[in-house]
Amino acid sequence: MLNKIPVFKPCLSEEEILASREALELGWLGPGSYVKDFEEKIASLIKVPSDRVIAVNTGTSAVHLGLLLLDIKPGDEVITPSFNNIADFHCIRYLGGNPVFCDIKEENLTINPETIDGLISEKTKAIISLDYGSALHDYSAVMSVAQKYNIPVLYDACHSFASKNSQGDMVGSQSDICVFSFDPVKNITCIDGGAIIVSDASSASKLRHMRQLGQMQAQEKLYSNDRSFTYDVEDIGFRYHLANLHAAIGIQQLNKLDDMRTKRQMIYARYLENIKNEHIILPPEINSGIFPFIFVVRVNKNRSNFIAHCRENGVDTGIHWQPGHQFSFFKECRTGHLSVTNKISKEIVTLPMYPDLSGNEIEHVINTVNTYKV
């Protein structure tokens, strides 16, 4: 019997350990030169100007700052799928706003643009659209609805960093506001970290000061591992900066991004080709531009039994996510018809997928899924 196979495992090696040591020995633990280098590498990858990438301490912080940039205020409504991470819902509530829950597409579990229109009201101030698992949502369709009503869109791409859309454009290169997460389980990790990409220089400058408690410090000085002790504060701010240590790890992750993408694509393809069980619904195929994040199947009968079967065979599983409208804190939020969300929330199961998954472990996961019986 193999050791237990976790559902997630970060791809860390000697390079990250050495980079961490160098960052610690530098002795500059706050935002500094490594953060600047990390932002520039992301900008080069996504093909946006380097000053439009703002690294922060978490993906949640990036969402919060994005909504602040959209001027969400108490009583405002933000439309988002109920099938989303709770971080987005909380960020709306941080600002006194209310999430309004729309439905998703059954074929790939991403936001269904057709369910947005009927939820728009005079209180609607933004839409959060997002990718899920290893699938990109129909961004152009969401934008079509948003432009019809002159409503801004925040693109939550926490599941799709380093992916390309069907036109070959990098995710984050075409949107006004896009956010990424680099937490412990994402495609690349900074231990914890995030980034927000904006389309104009003035917004980027504003965000750089907001992530530093509103301190109007010269970024060039911080990026050279130095700081000022006198400054002005012109707006609200938060302690949302990315630490040099975490950025140093992120840089090493970016250096091996192509290899990690190839390995994840291989695992995804082997699962699709070899999992054959009448009780398991597989996710859709992906194109070569996708950097797959998680592999989510649907169990059409007795999900709890399937999870127990996997556990008994040493295979860890997850559930990503529980719908927002089912949580006590958000149960009073306005919703549309959520038939797909309600259906799939009882079926989804995340299988192990990470670059260091061995061939034997992949085969063991496949065999475990295929031997499940109702």
C-alpha cells in the first residue's frame, strides 16, 4: 500500500530553500527588491507593463483592494456565482456591500453569463467573474452583459494563473482588474501571496500605497531595500504588502513554471483518458494553453461513500466549494435560480493533482476511482 496521497502538495525543491536563505540573510524582510523582481517577472509572463502588477500578501487582499478600487460602498450589490470561494463574499461584506448570487454552467462549473442579467438592479455596482478548477469562464460574454449596463467587472483568476484563453492571450492581460492567488496550494506558491493587475498607471500607483497602510512612500526606495520615515497619508490603507521572503520563493516557482504546467497537463490528460466509472462524471478537456489547477469529478451517487472509498485506499480528496448561499452568514443574500449550483454541490470531489505526483500514485488514484461501486 502506498502512503496516503494528498489532494494538494506544493512543488518545492532546493531552489526555494536556497532563495529563502538568501532572502533571510539579506535581512530586509518587508517589501523590497525581491518583490520588485517578482512583479516584473509576472508582468513579463502576462505581457503587461511592469508597473501594472501589484504584489500583495494574499489573493483575498487582492480581491479586497480590487473592490475598493471599484468604490464599493455600504448597501451596494456585487453579483458573483454562489459557487465561489468565501473570500470573495467576505471582501464584499468588508465594504458593507452584499453579494448577489448567480448560477454556473453545468459543463465546466464556471459563471453562467445568462444568469447575470436578471439580477441587475439599481444597487448593482460590480460583477465578480471567475475561472474554476482547470476551466476558463466566458469572459467576453460576461463583459457583454457588464457593458450593456455600464457595470465594472473584477476578474478573479485565482485558479488560472499562467493560463491562456482560446485566443492565445494570457489571463490577466485583457481585463481592467484581475486578481491572482499564490497560496500554499495554487499552481505556484509564495507560501502565501497574491497579485492584482490593473489596466491604468494611476490605479496601480494608488494600490501600491494602499497595500502599505496608505503611506505615500517612493516605491523605488522600497524596491531597493530602503524606506522613508516621513511621508503623507492621503487615503485608506492596509498592511497588505508581500514580504521579500515570500517573493523570493515566488520567483523560483516562476522559474520552473513551464515544467510544472507540463506535469499538471500530463496528469489531467491521464485522468481523463483512464478514469472509467459509470458513477463518475469527468471535467471537460482542456487546451494546451491551460495551466490546470484542480481535477474535479462529479459522483452521481453516494458521494460520501466515494470519499470513504478513496480514504480507505489512501487517496485524499477535497470539496471545492460549498456554495455561498448555503452558509448561515450569507443565507439572506439575494439570489437567482441556482439549480446547477445546488445540483453539483452535492456531487463534486477534487482528486489529487500536483507536479510531484508519481506515475505509481497516478495509477493508484485511477484504480481507486475505477473500483468504486455503489
